[in-house]
Amino acid sequence: MELHRRACVGRRADTRRVATLGVLEESIATFEAAYRAQRGALADAHRDGLSQVIVAFEMQGTRDKLSQTPSTADQARIASQRATSPDTEVAAGGDAMRDRPRA
């Protein structure tokens, strides 16, 4: 039983590693193409070690952009739009924007 559990954990770790490498390669190609040659020159053990400590994630952006000093009306409009989103995380962000104390 213990051996089976370890094997399953190992497969999940391998799947995560492959996914992490995919996100990393895509990010390098998109945002840091010049780094690709430098990364390729790293020793395999060093590159593998780095890839084991990188946490890959993706997030979907929105078209809303808040300036550093948005007007109160802009803040309220964006908070209201987000609070009514079908995406629960976006809606929670809108609720937090709406409910936060104002300075």
C-alpha cells in the first residue's frame, strides 16, 4: 500500500514538473526570448534544480486597468462590474473592492 502511494505521488510530481516546464518555456518564449540561449547553456543538473523550485501558475487578465489614482467613480464602476461576474473569484475581488475602507 505504501509503495503504491509513493508511486502515485511520484506520478503527480512528474505531471506537475512537466506542466511547470511547459509554462516556463512558454513564458520565456513570450517575455524573455533572449534568456533562452542563456538557459540552454546551463548545466542540466542546475537547470533541473531550478525547475524544481519554480512554482508555475497562469492567471487570466481582464481588460480593466486601474491607474494608481483612479477616481472614486471608476473604482465603483469596476467594483460593481466585477461583483456581478459569474466567476466567483472575480466577484469576490469586486466585493472586496466595494467593501474596503476608503481613505
